[in-house]
Amino acid sequence: MPPIQDMTSAASASRETASSEEPTPEATPPETASPEPASPASGTTAPDTSAAPFADAGLLDALQHQVAVFARRAEQTRLGGVGQVRNSMDRAAYLLLNRLDQEGPMGVKALAAGMGIDSSTVTRQVAPLVDTGLVMRTSHPEDGRAVVLELSVRGLARLEEVRSSRRELMAQVTDGWTEEERDAFTTLLTRFNGALAARAARLPGAEQEAPGEAGAGESRGR
């Protein structure tokens, strides 16, 4: 936009030029030359709502960027904890052991349903955990013909070791946060993960297993 002073000078020059000429009726526009805006009732002009659905586009862009950064940082560090235990157990194994610790012995189908993945994925992921003695296959207490998966004593010890290491990492990463801030972040992150899981559940034929969680058991050389 030109400076106000320039605009004023241009307007004055225009008036001086116009006064030196004899105006004609045809050349003199009426004072009401600017048309009145069309009334919404006339149907000729509709309100501009094209930007309404994305009124917070800037905020959503910032959110998706931070999620992308988080995914990259999480992959770089693998959020595996600190000390010698760091990266000693992949995410799939940790989530399986943690679920068995929280829910107790259960069958493959129940475990798959609780984790939001299919039974074949659980079977594939739990096999190395059984081979390394972290999980046991036992008979169902009420139906001897059914087999359930149960956390072994060794599995519980490894889970506590890894859990303690990861707890220390979280303490370091959020050092300086108040308990209220940690609680709020945990609540929002849980809600965010739940929304992602719900969306994945609506996708036809979509495998809900997160990338990087295909393998299970003790990691080797990572």
C-alpha cells in the first residue's frame, strides 16, 4: 500500500486536474457510483466460508509437525530407557509383557483384542518370548483344553528391569516439569493415542500394529 502522504498528494493532483476542465454530464459520475452490496436474501452473494473448516490450520500444522518430530526422536532414541538396559527390549515385547502383567494370564484372542492387533500378529510376536522363557504357555484354569499365555518369573523380572529403566528416562526427559504438567501431558497423550487407535479400527483391513513393532523378544545388538 502506498504511503498515506503519497495517496493524499495524488488525490489533490487529481482534483486540480479535474477543476481545470469543463465537466460534462456524461463525464461526471453520480455520487452513488459504488454499487450497494447484494443482499444475502437476493441469492446473488453467498458468505465466504471456504476457510471456516481450516480456521485453525496454523495450529494443526504445528501439531502435525510436532508429532512428526516426536516420532523421529522416539525412533532415534527408541525410548528404551537408560543405562545397560537401554534398547534391550523392543516395543512389541514390552507391550505384550506389560499387558500380561496388568491383565494376568489370557488366551491369544483376548490378548490380541486388548492390544488392538490380530491374533496372527500376537502369535508371531509372542513366539520368541516363549522361546526365551519370558512367557509360558499353560492350561486355562477353568478349561484344561484351552491354552493361555502367562508371564513367567523371569519375564516379570525382565519387565521390572526395563520398566524401571524407562521410568528413569521419562524422569530425565521431563525434568523440571511439575506433577500437574506430567499428569496433563499423560492424559492428553493417552487421549491422542486412543483417537489414533479408534481411527485405525475404522480402516477396512488395516493392521493396527504400529511400525517397528513387528518383532518381539530380546533385541540383539541394538
